[in-house]
Amino acid sequence: MIEKIGSLIKSVKNIAVLSGAGISVNAGIPDFRGKQGIYTLKKFSPDIFDINYFFENPKPFYDFVRDFYPILEHAQPTFTHRFLTDLEQSHSVCIITQNIDLLHEKANSKNIIYLHGNVKDSYCTNCGKYFSLEETKKFIFDSVIPRCDECGGIIKPNIVFFGESVIDFDKAVKCVSDSEMFFALGTSFEVYPANMLLEYAKGYKILVNKDKTQFDKFFDYVFHEDLDEFFKKLSSVL
């Protein structure tokens, strides 16, 4: 089967990729719904990513962030991240990511759509002042709840919480619609509207995810295995 996927890749030019938390697990970043996921282990409640809960009580979110940021800082791109970057040498590759970890950027991929934002900057929810990642980290580790040095408003990372609209969804739709091949990598397809992008895929549809998803039946090819192992095998036939 892996030879077939290799042949299909050689037959197309435009490839769209939707990446979820599973692509970064091998970089040491926990996913959400896997066996060792953040929600599964119940160390943190999903409520901390709800925008209304955040404004009521931002402390639990920043307790999570103080655990999470050091992991992000030291994480390096996986084989899969680098495979996608290498693929740009022969194909037009558009990456739509649900991740905020910047690993696609660290791997030097060029065309990235951050559906859920990323951790590069933050802003004051009161006056709108922007802060760099380094400035944000200082606020986060120096105080229980980081607040703006101009107005005292709560600082929020520029990431999408539940209850907020995703970013650049129209660009993501165009990316998938224009593609001849659609990869969904390390995503459980539990989160709307990212899971709706499958509707716009007109070419070959390939899912690589360790666990089964409710959308498996809509893909042409499904692989339930470690992403890095899959792409190492795929690399060997290209």
C-alpha cells in the first residue's frame, strides 16, 4: 500500500495537508485525546480553552501554560514535519495546522495556515497592545495572571479558544479545494470547523492517525500508525 501512496504523490503537483496534535507527539508535545493526551489524563480540564471560562478565571489556563511553554521551547520538528518541508522541493504544498507549536515553521515549511493561531505573540484583551513571545513569557512566569503594562488588562496568547472563530478558514478551504491530494495527519477530527475541510477535498484523500476517527470511511486510504514510521516508509519509495 505504501508504494501506491508513493506513486500517487509522484502523479500530482498540489498537495494540501491538515495537521493535528498527533504530528507533534514525537517531538514531546502531548496531544489532547490520545492515550497520554491532556484531556485523557485529566491533568487539565477542557474548560481552560473555553473563551468564556478564560475571562471568568484565567488562572487555570496560565497554570497550564507554565507547564506547556518550556515543552514548546525545547521541541524540535519531527521526521514528518521535515518530510513535508522536503516535499516542497518537488510539489506545491499547503499546510493547514490546528497546532500552535510553530514546529512547521521551525522545519522551514513556507505555506502555513494557522487555523488556531500560534504562540508567536499575545495581546491585551482590554487595550489591544501586542506583546512578543519573549515579552509574554516574562509576564507569564513573573505573575499568576499576566497583565498589560499599559492598562492592566489580561494578556491573552494569540490562539483560538473554543467559542472564538478560527483564523483564515477561507484560505484553508481554497488550499484544500485546489489540491490534488489531501493528507490529514495526526488529527482526531473532533474539532469543528477543521473537520469540515474534508468536504472540499476533490483529489486523493489520505488519513494517517494512530487511532480510528469517525471520518475514516470518507478517506480513500487510511493508516493507523505512528506518523514518523509511516513517512519514513513513504520516503524510502519516493
